[in-house]
Amino acid sequence: MIVHVCNDIGGWGKGFVMAISKRWSMPESSYRAWHKSQNNFELGKVQFVKVENDLWIANVIGQHKIRKDEQGNPPIRYEAIEKGMQGVLIKAKELNASVHMPRIGCGLAGGKWERIEPILQDCLIKNEIKTIVYDFK
């Protein structure tokens, strides 16, 4: 399972999602349809999109909008990341899947890895989900 962070306004077009869209069209089209429907489209929710026989993309809504707010806070919402990782945990167990991701929430969302890593430790690694985080250049 490949996990990445999405925003809560339906925007898709910068960052890691570009690599996903280059390889598969379904994660983007599914995310856009989900946003349009507004059915359970909110912070902390996860959409799972099967892209190959044994490969899923997890669209985790973990950022509010796409820019800093009036107080200068970045779009990342750590509580939403944690809630989303609970959903990822359930699906990964169901599929007996390993989880792969970039340093989610630390790019355009403006998050700090020091806050994200403990969430992954608590939600996934402590629950024996093999989790691999990739650093991209």
C-alpha cells in the first residue's frame, strides 16, 4: 500500500501526487469524484484505491487547504494524519500489506517529521505493519 497525504479542498496537482498520477489515473479520478460527492470527504478520512492486483493507494486527507492560515500555521493537521493512519492500519491488516510512503505531510503540507514519525510508530509499527518511508531527491 502506498500512502500519501491529500488536502480537504479537492486539490490534486503538486507534490508526490504527480508521481502517482504519472503511473496510475485511478487515484486522482477517485479522489476528485470523492471530493465532488462530499460523501465522508473530511480531515482524517482515507480513500483506498486498488491500482494493481496487489497494490493499493491510500489517499489520506491530512491537510486543511493548501496554504498557511492567517496565523501562519501550515496546512498539516496532525490529528487528521493520526486518524488516517488508524484507517490505514485496519486496511493493511485486512490485506496483509506492507505500507510505503514518502515523508508524508512534510512537503507542501508543511509538517515536521518529528511529529509525523511518532504517529507512524504508534499506529503502524507498534501494530507490526511493515512500514517503509522513502526520501526523494
